[in-house]
Amino acid sequence: MHIYEVVALKDNIAFKGIESSVVIARSPENAVRLVVNSCNDMAGFERYKTSDFAASSPIDPNDYAEETIIN
């Protein structure tokens, strides 16, 4: 499992309030899929697609020397 930051692509104006999510997943594709499913559950219908989001490279928690808030 890896930690990913999943961000909404800004050219879609439907993303007010959805800027990024930190997700634990096996792959960037799975991380995006988790966010899309969560957003669609909150919307109550299939509003978002995986192409509406992008995932970062895996985040290594050992890169942080001190405790920090991720999201």
C-alpha cells in the first residue's frame, strides 16, 4: 500500500470544495477510483469520472522528519 494525494483537475468547475484527498491505495489508479466513488456517493449519482482526477507519485512518510498534518 502507498499514500497518494489525489487532486481534482481545475479545469472542471464542478469541483468547488474538492481540492485534494490523501488516500492509501495499492496504485494511483485505485486511489483515484476511491476518491471518485466517494464523491459520487456524496453527490448521490454518477457525477465524477476517473478522468476528472489525478494522483501524485507515492508519498513516503519517511520523507517527513517531523509529525505533520497531511489532510
